[in-house]
Amino acid sequence: MIGFRRLALAALIPAAALSLGLPEVVAQSPSPAPAASTSPPSTSPSLTNPAPAPSASPSPAASASPAPAATPSPAPSPAASASPTPTNSPSPAASASPGPATPAATPAPVQTADPFGLETSLEAKKVVMVKGTANWDSAFDTLIDAFKALNTLLDKQGIKHAGNAMIVYTSTDDTGFTFLAEIPVEQDPKNLSKDMSIGKSPEGKVLKFVHRGSYDNMDNTYEAITNHLDDKRLEAKDTFIEEYLTDPLKTAEDKLVINVFVPLK
């Protein structure tokens, strides 16, 4: 596999940066104004209808003679008939009230992607490490063998991991690379092989990038990292670190989650 990572260290040397503008995202919110404007006209016809009814009824009552006592009895009946009409008038206003409540729904928050190029700092940890050399064509298998050797050593001595496994790339070229496979520990293991040692993991100011997927597909991630450094006019050191958030010995290769740390000068 002739991949981008074969020249990754050389590509990390910054070139002329391109200034890219980020488009602004303008959130749109629905306006409830049109729903409220329909409520006032509905009340006006209901209030004008009851007015003619009482005005016609008193006129015959006034022309009749006041002596008979039966004449006042029909007079209150139109007044009573007019009373239920005003009680019905508030109902249109009440029916319009639920209208403005509909635009209260807010859009669900959009989930953001993994941070890319996050500036952070690494703290040195005690690690047991093994040196190795790999060809690009069998790179992942070589890294897996290095992790297996370290795990076998720790399991025999009952020493637990104190952090995630890491790969520190120390050099790279067209044919392959050299690396350190490291596992953080809290106690010193014994009976180390000639390629193993105890030391400290890298420390200092770095940029953090996240890769999800197989090891072979990391070329795209490293190309994006190089473009990011160029755009930001940042100068990186001649090494980079991979931290395996998922156990590479137990996780399917296409399900790997790896933090890539790029130390800055």
C-alpha cells in the first residue's frame, strides 16, 4: 500500500497556508405573528348581532297602556333572551388562544463531529515499551504483534494497564517506519526482552485529531491533518502519536477509534 502516511513526517513541514472562510450558519425560527392576527376580527360580528334584538322589543312595550300588570311580563323576556348571547361572545376569543402556542416547538440540537485540531497538552506517563520496525504493506499486523508481546509480559506478572495503548512513530520513509509501542503502567515489570524497556510517554503541547475506522484508511486522516497545519500556519515536530481508545486486540479493525496527537514546535 503506497499511502500518504509514508511521507507523513515530510508532509508535516508547513507550506504556504490557504485562508479558508467558514460559512456561518444562521438559525431560522418560526414566527407566531400571523396566527395571532386572525383572533380580533372573529369577535366583532358576534358583538353586533345581539344589539338589534333588544332595541325592537321595548318599542311595543312602551306603546301599550301602563294600567295592566301583564304588560311588564313580556318586557323582561326579550331582555332575558339577549343575556345568553353576550355569554357566548367570549368563546371565539377563547378558541383563538391555543393558536399562538403551536410555534413553541424548538428544533433538536445538531450533534457535532469529533473535534479536529483541538489544542491540548500531554502529560508524561510511565510506560513499558517495545521498539519495532514495520513495512507499510504489513504495518497493522506488526503493530498488533508488538501489543501482543507487551500484553503477554504484563499478564504473566499480573500488571494492569494504567492507560490506553500508544504507538509513537519515530521515523518514516517510502518503505516503512520505526516505532515505539507503549502501554502505561503503574509498576515496573520484570524480565524484559532486549527490545523492551521502561520509560516515559511523550509530553507537551499537541494538536488532537480523531480517526474512526480501519488503520488502512488513516491516510485520509493524515492528509487532512497536513492540510489543517498548512491552513493554520503551524509547524509540527518530526513525530506523531496514536492513542488507541479501543483495544486493537479485541476490536474489529473497521471499528477502531484512535486519537492522533501531533506535537508542535
